[in-house]
Amino acid sequence: FLYVVDETGKIVYLGRDERTATQAIVTALTDMESPKSMAQWKRFLDYELDHLPCRGYLRLKDFRKKFPQDAKAYEAKAKELAAIPDLRKVADFVAFAKKAKDPPVFGPKDKSKKAKYQKFVNDMVDKGEAFKSHPDPRVAQEAKNALADLKWTQATF
């Protein structure tokens, strides 16, 4: 029997069919990346603000652009986030790691571009090591997860 639970703890699939479970996983991940309704936006934003402050910070930026009037309800949470030391730096690190999971494809003539990209990823890994000991354990865990993603990217070089 298979259970698929999304990032917010909601069960999105119960059953025995692996193919349907895989589709539920893909759908859950896709929905997290680009919510389709205001209810989804708010559900993901509420969860991330409480449990994943770096992602919450990034999603709140997008939410403010898309729904400026509704974003006013999140001002208190935004102030809480602003009080977390170096949150913006760690959030930028998390965002970069997320993008780096799908590195660009370099052709045979792009050796210098590939070398620059590899150096940038290596530098970000070094920078990310410092975030692992962040005083907020939620931020530290996000940094560790992002660092693991970057190390995977490094390994693909």
C-alpha cells in the first residue's frame, strides 16, 4: 500500500498503483513550485513560513508581487522572518541550490563556461558550509538540504 504525502503533510494519494503514486508525487512537487489557486498559495505559504523560513521568505516575495492586497495579512510573519539573522543570505543560497539541481548543458566548445559554472558551484558549497550551524534549526536544516543538492550537482561534473 502506498501513501504520498505532500510537503504540508496533506495525503495526496492512498493506494497500490505505483504509476498513479508517481503521478501524485510529480503533481504535488509541481503544485508546490507554482500554485494554481489562492487557496494553494496560502496553504503552501502558511506551511513554509512556519517550517521552512527560507522558502517561506522566497514564496512571500512572490506572493507580494502577485497578490499585494492579500500579502498585508502576512506582515507579522514577514517581521518574524526579518528577525532571523542572515535569513536573506541563506534564502538566496537555497534558491541557487534549487536551480543548480538542473545544471545547464554545456557543449564541447563551452569549456570555459562550464569551468566558470563549476567554480561558482564549488564556491557556493564552501559558502553554504557556514550556514549549517545557523542558530535557527529550521534554517540550518534548509541549508543542509540545499548543500546536499549542491554537492549532488558537484558530483555530476
